[in-house]
Amino acid sequence: MRQFRRRKGPLTKISFLTVSSAAAILATAFAASAPVRAADDATIQKWIAEFQPSTLSKEDQKKELEWFAKAAEPFKGMEINVVSETITTHEYESQTLAKAFTELTGIKLKHDIIQEGDVVEKLQTQMQSGKNVYDGWINDSDLIGTHFRYGQTIVLSDYMTGEGKDVTDPMLDVNDFIGKSFTTAPDGKLYQLPDQQFANLYWFRYDWFTNPDYKAKFKAKYGYELGVPVNWSAYEDIAEFFTNDIKEINGVKVYGHMDYGKKDPSLGWRFTDAWLSMAGNGDKGIPNGLPVDEWGIRMEGCRPVGSSIERGGDTNGPAAVYSITKYLEWLKKYAPPQAQGMTFSEAGPVPAQGNIAQQMFWYTAFTADMVKPGIAVMNADGTPKWRMAPSPHGAYWKEGMKLGYQDAGSVTLLKSTPADRRKAAWLYLQFIISKTVSLKKSHVGLTFIRESDIWDKSFTERAPKLGGLIEFYRSPARVQWTPTGNNVPDYPKLAQLWWQNIGDASSGSKTPQQAMDALAAAQDSVMERLEKSGVQGACGPKLHKKESAEYWFAKAQKDGTIAPQRKLANEKPKGETIDYDTLIKSWPATPPKRASLQ
């Protein structure tokens, strides 16, 4: 979850991952007005027909929907308010699933879809005031560190076996959720459940990469095969090759890289969404590095103890500075000139225009727009000219580290919501992630949350037209793409520091080292204030005293950990690639016996 600009409606990443009009973004998506009535068999059968395909049989779908109708009887006639940010998945929920829920249960459901930053604003308002703003929330698991420290969020693993047992779906199957580890706090308890997920992957022109002439020229120049880059060295070589060797394809100037660089709030998620971890910042550990995570924040137990290298963090260490240096270098050398002045929303559509060879930082939430018939990157038969694949890693990266970001918008309940309203909201939130509806919802939004959906035969059939999305989510590589984790003690306060400080490097007013020094100091300052306030209790920040960088380099070596790493003598090892089709064939073709990959 990313929040910026408190006054005039925050500019957020997620609000651009949709083709909705501005009016639709700001408006309430659906306010149920159907008459309150019990769900009869005809109503149930109508909605079972809508929720096809499903991993459940129609008999089991009927059983689950009948359970929802019965469990909701004490709450008939209530009007419940739920909120989420704007992507296609949530639009389907607000427009279709909310209506279904009302007809099935008699609970009137109002599901608002608003800008993501506004969701955080309202969430903070309820947490700070104790006044009930919404009965149920869908907010990113990036806030897991915030939720468990402030103690105002319902612990779902306790709620489902305690107060909320009578309204917890016996067919929910929590272990089927692939992102369960994202929403589990250091106390081992579940605070949220994923409602949608999408990853940040590598995107490339498969048709160009398999062109025999291009392959021969690349091999002659670089001594290895043109293919999916395994490391940043290969990515850089490929960017150079298409930009300065190939130059034009069919009379059109082509570029080997695409990104954006305007000093703007949208620049923040460009980096908080795990760019440093891709370079090799932090320590080993899935879903987040320990003791140092991908933001460079060091943990001791459940306490953050610093992000600057002087406090044992890695936000301004050599790996982080290398990540910013490469970002700036590639943007200047290999991307279209206008990219340096673009925001996220302006840069997003560019690869679909047909003159970009590859992009390392690409969200799979763009998949639906990238497979539209007739666009420059689609074949006439409905298959894409492009593919997505695991991202390459930087020179500091070690096996066992996370390798990228995965967004996980997750259902959340707050303690300040009245108990009866919370129960009714919990019924709806379970409904929109239930097995009855989740496979159909996955086909609509392509944002998977369940192992059973990923491996369904309907996606085996659809996979050739989705450019590698299904293959990635079925692969063992998937576990290395994870959201922001427990190390970040107050996501809203810390996240806004990134675009302001890294933006100084992007604009040229500071060097990468200076920018990251300033960011690390700013993060430590926020955590110091949290420590002094004592508001986060035993798991709140407790900053280390400052030591020399050499002290921490030596300590990492002594302890057998990684971060912070000393500067490498060679930050560009030999490039390494892998053939895409070979990569796909190396992944398992059958599902695990049980959801265990995440």
C-alpha cells in the first residue's frame, strides 16, 4: 500500500492499474438496493451460473452459498460498508459480488472503490479516532508491520476460532491461500487474508529475442546467448544491444529499456516495491530478509533497530547505492528520452506501443491491457509477442534472498468496528475470497490468491494467451516475490520518504549516495520518534547506537549474515541468460499435493 499527498487526494500506483474513468474511481461502485429477502434456490442457482468456472462442484458451491445465507440470518437488513482501492478485481467485487451477496444474505452491502491513498487516510482516521468509518477493509499486506504493532486490528486466526467462529466459513480453506505468509505477523498469527495479488516481473519481446539474426549478432558481440537475463549484467548488455546495435525494427526506433524518472509521488513505489532487494540489498529470508530486510531496516526480534548503515541497516549501503546508480544509468542510456520526465501512469502504456525490447520493472496487473486484440504487441491469433519471466538479480544478490515485489491487497477488520457489524462485514469479506467465486474472479482480474485456482484446468487452457503469467505462478520461483514485511513499523509514515529522497537523485540534485544517506537518516528519525512515544509497545523501534560502517561489515561476516555488504570490486560480472522455453520446461507441470509454495 502506498500513500502520499495528504491534502488533495493521494497519487497512488494502484489507481493507475485500471482503465476506469475518473468518475468511476471516485464514486461508490455499488450500493445494494435489492429488497431484503432470504435466498431461495432460484437465486442461488442464478449466482452459481455466474460463478463459473469454479474449483468447486456446483453441489459444493450450493452448499457454501447456503451456509452464507444461513450464517447471515441474524444480520438481515443491516447495511454494511466496505472499501478497497481501484483495480479490475475490486471493481468486479463492488459491481457483481456485492450484489450477489445482498441477494443471497439479505445484508445490504455498499462496497466503495477509491484511490489507494484515500483508503489509508480513512484507515488511519478510524485507528486514531476509534470512530467506525468502514466495517470492513481491503488494504495491502504492506501494512502488516503497522497492523500488528498498533494493536487495533482484529487477529483473524483468533477471531475465526473465537468470537467470529459462528460466522467463519467452514469451507474457507485458509491453507489454500498462496499469500498467507504475507499476512502473518512475528507472533505467528494471521492478521489479514489476501483478496488479490500481482507481481512485479521482467517483461520482454519474445519475438525479437527468438529472431535468428538478432541472436547471432548478440552471441557474436557478447559471447553468450540472447535470452532471459539472469543477472543485471545481461540485462544491461541486452539494453545496449537493442538501443545501439539494432536501433530500428521495421523503420521504428527501438529501445532496450523502459522506466520512469520524474520526481513525483509515483516514484516512491518504484523503489519500495523491492528494487533494492533485486540488487542484493538486505539478508536472506523469505518472505523478507532477516535480520535486514529489502528496505534496509534491521530487526532484532520483533523490534526495528535502524535503517542507516551506522545502525546496522542497509538503506544507504553499497548494494542500495548500486541499485540507484544502475536505475539512473539505464534510464539515461537505454530508455526513450521522454521517460526521464514521466510518471508511473505515463510510462505504463509505453511497452504496448511496440518499440521497447524489455522492461525489468513491470507489474502483472497490466496483463489484461497488454493482451488486448489489435495492439502492436499482439499476434493476429490472439497470442502475445511478449512474455514475462522472473526478474534478473543484481551483483550483490545471493541465493535465498527475495527477488521482487508482490502486491497483496488483503481483507482486514478493526477492533473499533461494532461487533455485529464486524461479523456481517466478515461474512462479505469471506464471500469475495471464497472458493465458490475465486476462480471466476481470477479470470476477470488475473490476480491470484488460491493455489487451487492457479492449477485449475481453465488456466491451463488460457495460459498460452497470458504470456507466462500462469507459468510463473505455478513455478517454484514464485516464492521470491513478496510484499513489504514486518520490519516496517509504520508504512504510511516511512513510505512517503522514498520518493522525496530518491527523487533528488533522479533529478540530479544529489548523488545516489547522498540521496540514500538522506533516506536512511529520515527513516531512522521516524523510528526514533516512534521509540520515544512508546505507542508500539514491545515490538516498536529501539534504535541501535551509531557505529562505523566497518563495524557492521565485520559483524555481518562474523555472524554469517550478509547485510550490510562491503562494496564489490566488480559490480558487473559476466552476463548470464537462460532460454525462455527451457526455463518454462524446467518448472513442475503438476500441482503440489497441498498449497505449500508460499
